[in-house]
Amino acid sequence: MATKLSTAEERRPLVIAAAITAFARTGYRGTTVADVAAEARISSAYVFKLFPSKEQLFVGALDACYDRVVESLGHGVERATSTTPDGILDSMGGAYAELIADRDLLMLQVHAQSAVEVPEIGAALRRGYQRVTEFASTRSGATDAAVQRFIAFGQLCHLVATLGIDDSTAAWATTLAAGIRHPDFAAGAPDSGDSASSSPRADAGSVA
Amino acid sequence: MATKLSTAEERRPLVIAAAITAFARTGYRGTTVADVAAEARISSAYVFKLFPSKEQLFVGALDACYDRVVESLGHGVERATSTTPDGILDSMGGAYAELIADRDLLMLQVHAQSAVEVPEIGAALRRGYQRVTEFASTRSGATDAAVQRFIAFGQLCHLVATLGIDDSTAAWATTLAAGIRHPDFAAGAPDSGDSASSSPRADAGSVA
DNA sequence: CTCGATAGTGACTGACTAATCACTCATCCA
DNA sequence: TGGATGAGTGATTAGTCAGTCACTATCGAG
């Protein structure tokens, strides 16, 4: 095996990436460190040399997840066609929908929510939502109410993807999933109309 | 010990109740059958006589959870002061907020979402959301969009409670939690103004 | 009172897992 | 060249947990 050695600093982010994939699959308690190690193609002993504990490994993965989420929201701001607060928020939603098309980052957040009782994980989760909320708020300039709705529909998006009802034709499923773009695996080509995104069906509840 | 024996049929719902409490605390994988047994004050061996597996026990708890959710939405319909679709939906939201003030039913749903990869649990979760969505839709007569928003803000409510930011005064936290009633433990006396509930701050996004 | 059925338990097992440790091997600099 | 440093691993440990089994206690019917 002509396996080139790399430095621990080079290896760590690779392990984080493996951890995101593995933890996204079966959650914090349902995933073993050996699973992560296998995903990263190293021994589990070495995972413990790179990270002090399973808990810290998960926290590292979660932090990295929110790095990418915030980064993606930033891209949304840049490419926004409208400069109104709600237009920017909408573009952020589109960028976010693209990001989580692969489901790993989405499921990791869902699983993290189920592990809040672990102190460090709860703290990391709050940190993440703080970053997202503050970023969305300050960079869009939207009202608190609009930002709140932005996050609420983000949560709905998580639910729809978690339940796997994106493609269902059942009435209740289409009610929940309406306007939520389904994960088209073919990434890279999101050119099919990029208006109307974060809050599905525009402003649906124009009534009240 | 003058412990009266009860029938298995009497005991089962008590164990379900204990399971709701225990699983709500630490989730599906983080909770042992012994934890549930201790909560129910019986041996873990007997839990396995009442339920074929941990998985089926969790499914039973989840089904019971949605029984109570739907029942609570029904109460919301009954006591609605307005008869408009959105008025009814609003009253449903208020009833739901009351129901989940104790957090157990809420956290169970969050934990269930993190265990969707277990086939039976995923099915039970879909079943539950189907019941809730269809009930809300047919009994309120609201538009699909309004029902979708109802569920979306329900999910936001779950997030806020999970993060434990109901009482936080940080700006980002109040943005997310605005209008979401915090769990006033003193149940039974929800007389302090019962208007404006499910969708916080009335129709916040009147702008868009 | 007796007997069959059912409520209920202690003790066990086989599989699994977070974390540790002693170890090997590659790399790099003096 | 040689030795120090750091990359990376196999084997082990101490503990946990879902599920089983043999068993006792209680109850109700005749």
C-alpha cells in the first residue's frame, strides 16, 4: 500500500466529513465511532487520537454543518435578483434548499435536535441556530416576523425530507410538501427558475 | 407488599405512559427498556411480555402520542370562538400549545423524527402526521396553504422548545420564539387571552 | 382446597461499544 | 546514518443492553 501519510491537521476535516455522513445516517447514539472510522477509511483508534471523544467529534461535525449552511445563505444573498428584504430571504431559501439536496446536512441537524440533552451538543445546536438566525436577519434586513417565518418553513422542509414524502402524491403529503423543492440529485444545474423558494407558494397565507 | 395484580390489558397503557416519559427524555436509542420499566415500576422482563420488542414499544408510545394530539386539536375546534377556517386553525394551535406544555409529547415527536430510519417508526411517524394534517385540514376547512403554515409553525414551536430558548432574552432567540407561548406549568387556567395562538404575532408577514 | 392460568421477576447471555494502550512504520532533520 | 517525532493500527477492556428463560406469586373457578 503506497499510502501517503498526511498530517493530523489535514486528516481532521476529512474525518469530520466522514462523521457528517455517518451521523446523518443513524444519528448520534445510533452511530458508532467505528462506523465513522470505516467511512473515513481509518481505524477507530485513530479517530480517538484526532478527537477526544465521540461527543466532541459530533460537535465538530455539527459546527462544520452550520459553517456550510451560513456560507450557503451568503451565496443566496450574492445571487439575489431582488434587493428587497423578502427577495433576499427568498434567495437565501433557494440556496439553502440546494445545499441540503443531499440530505446529509439536513439529517444531521434533525439528529442533533434529538441529542440536545447532551450538554455540548445542545450548546452547539443553539450556537448554530443563533448564527443562522442572525445571519438571515442582518443580511436580509427583513422584519423579525419574516425571519421567523423563514426559519419555520425551514423546519417544515426538514420534516418533509425526513418523512420522505417529497414525491408522495397523497393529499396530506402534497399539502405539507407543496412548493418545497425536492432533492434533484443532479446538482450543479439549478437553472430551472430560481424565483419562489424559501417560503413555498409565494405568500400562501395572504389571507391571514 | 400488598401489590394487587392487574391484568395485562390494564397494565399496557400504563407502560405506554411510562414509555412516553422515558423516551421523551433520552430518545429511542438513548433510552433502555430498563429505563421504561423503572418508570413504570415493573421489571424489564415484564415489559417484554407486554410488548414484543423495544421497537414496538416505541411505536405504541408514538401512536398514543398522536391520539392525544388529534384529540387536543378536536378540543380546539370545539372551543373555537370564530368559525372562520383560520379562526378554527388558530384555536387548534392554542389547544396544541397547551397540550405540549409538559414537553413529553413534543420531545417524543422530535426523537421519533431522529429514528425514522427504523422502518416501523418511520411508518408510525408518517401515520401520525397524516392524521394531524388531515384532521386540521378537514375540520378547519382552511386552504392547503394555511394548513401548511399551521404545521410549519408547529415545527418551529418544537424547535424553540427543544432548544429551550422560550425564556431567553437574546435577540435571535426572541425572534424565533416570538408569540410562541411558553410552557406555563400551571395548566388548567389558560384564561389569559386565548386569541392569537398557532401562528404567532397574528399574520406577521402581512408584508409578503 | 386445589388446580390451571396468568401476573410478575431475577438471573443470565451474546452481541456490541467507547475508550485505552502498546505497538509498528514512515518521515524528516542533524 | 541514526534517532526523534508523529501517523496509524490491532488487541483488549470494562461496561452496557435487548431479549430469553426458568421460576415464584397471585387469582379465580369449581
